[in-house]
Amino acid sequence: MVLIEQLAATLQGLAGPGIKRKELIAAVREKHPKASKKDIVRAAFYALTSAVDGDVERAQRLHDFALNERTAEEAEPIPTKRRKKDRRKDAQRSQRHVH
């Protein structure tokens, strides 16, 4: 497992102007192939809480990245399987009430 501090340092170095989130994840994974997406997002939040060397723009990019990735994971819908209604039970109930 990659240490979160190492990932945070890598993220701080790579978070440049115009870099997209998928590019940032790919760049981090080049340096840390065993890092999961979840670890990278956690490292981004960690990088925000640690010193960002006074670079407000870099902090904002890391913040946006971390929030977008976190909400993207939470927003994925859980697949549900719809059940078909058993029409035979309805028919049997209506026949019982008629007789």
C-alpha cells in the first residue's frame, strides 16, 4: 500500500493548470502503480490539509479534483432489479371475493 503522504506529495507536484482529473489519476498511477483511486482521492484531501506552499490555485485544483472524484463515487446509482408483479395472485383474490 502506498503511503498517503507520498501520494499527496505527488499530487501537489502534478496538479498544474489545465490538468484534467483523469490525466491526474493516470499521472499519479504512473509513479504509484499500486495506488487505488480511493487512495488518490484521500491523498488529495490530505494534501489540502497539509501545507500547499501558499499556492492558492494549486490548492483550488486539488480541492476541485477531490470533491469531484468523491461525489462521482457516491453518485453512482445502485443497480436494482425490478420484480414483475404476479398477476395470478390478483386473479385468485378477485375470484375469491366474487364467489
